[in-house]
Amino acid sequence: MLDRIFPARADNRFRGHVLALWLFVPLALMKVALGLVHVLRADGGAQSVSTMPLDSYPADAAQNIIGLMARMGLEQVLLGLVFVVVLLRYRALVPLMYALAVLHFLMQRGVTALKPLALAGVSGASTMHLVIGMASIAGLLLSLSGKGYRDTRNDAA
């Protein structure tokens, strides 16, 4: 299974189930779009999406949170662009990107449990992150299956 996640060659030949590739397209685009929300919104999405009560914080504290949200969004945009590059040029790495997305989802859940945020309401981002996480798990499983994996050992020539 590791040779599926870490292929010997990072070419544009996808060997998993075709549904995994189709699922990867909206996943990559959603990562870019969600990151852009944090970068471009005036509140960084902190209050409007995540329901952080910025109005009740001192102005400097609120500005720091907005800045941190924008930096987090920049990382999401960059990761989403890596996903797009993989989709367009290095499809053999799609299982690795799914594994990374699943690992991120699980670790994010762990950090959220260990260090919860004090929010004014239910975060609008939580549902989206759950959908992305479940889609990533399904995509990983689909990308690790498929007929193309039977002959990967013969590809080394």
C-alpha cells in the first residue's frame, strides 16, 4: 500500500479508481476557495464564518485573530494549489494528497478536542470540514483501489 501512496515515479498516470480522480477536482478547488475566504474577507472569516465574537475583544486582539486567520487561509490556498498541480501534472501523487488531507482532517479534530475555541455559536466551517474530511477518506480508499495497481511493478522498466 505504501508504494501506492509513494509511487516510484511521480508521473501523470493515475492508477486508482476513476471516481477518486473526479472527487479530487472539487476537493482541490474547495481548498483554494476556503483559503481565499480567510485571505480576502475583512474579518478573515473569524466572525462571519467561525462565529468568533470579535466585537467583544479589544481591537488589537481582534486584529491579531484576523491576521492569524488570513495566514491560515494563505496556507490553505497554497496547499490547494499543490492539489491543482498534482491534478494537472502529477496524478500518480493523488493518493498521497488524499492521505495528507485525511491526516490533516484527523489531526485537526484532535487539536480541536484538545484546544477548543470559545465561539458565539456553531461554526459554519465545521460542517464544511466534516464534508471535506469524509470525501477525503472516500477518495483515499478509491485511489488505493483500481485495476491500474496490478501492473505497477512492471512499470519500473
